[in-house]
Amino acid sequence: MGKMNCWEHKKCGRQPGGHKANELGICPVTVHEDLHGAHDGTNAGRACWVIAGSLCGGKIQGTYAQKLSNCWRCDFMNAVKKDEEPAEVGFSATRLGLERVLEKKRSGKRVDPVNSDH
């Protein structure tokens, strides 16, 4: 089994085809393809904290700045952080850091977690 995405961990049902998608809408995290592969997740599933308008906790979370304090207390974000910190690519709490890591991974360059954004 691969690494768990936020919608699997939280069992929110807001992914396409999920049990709450028709009622509450599809969460943008589940379809945000630009971050596919970040922290080995599907779309932004392991980087949900950087996606504005995510639907965590039963309500829209708003911008990155508005929601980040809630995210730092989130059991899922902290589990991803714990999983990723010892990995070669490390952990990033910012979109720019995630994009840099993904770019390096896709180009086949060695990733230096010391110089990436954690």
C-alpha cells in the first residue's frame, strides 16, 4: 500500500466519487494535479496544507496564511512531516518548497534536503 492521502486519512469522502462529493462538493486538494507526487501523494493529497480552499473539518479553510495555524495542529500534516523528514527529499510546508523538490525529482537530479524549504 502506498502513502495515505489526506482524504483517505480523514475519511472525508470529498474526492471524486467519494460518499460526500455530491452533497458537499469535491475538495480542490483531490484534483490539484500540479503537486501530484509531492511527498509521494496523489495530486495534492500529501500537501493539502498549501492548497487554498481545501475543505478540511467540514468547512472551506481559505488561503494558505489563513489556514496554516490549523494545519500545524493537524494530525495528518504532522504524520506526513514525521514520515518525510528522514527521507532524502525532506518535508516542505510551502508550495514553493514542494515545487522545487518535485522539479528535482522529475529531472533526476539529486535532492539536497538541507537546501530545500522545510
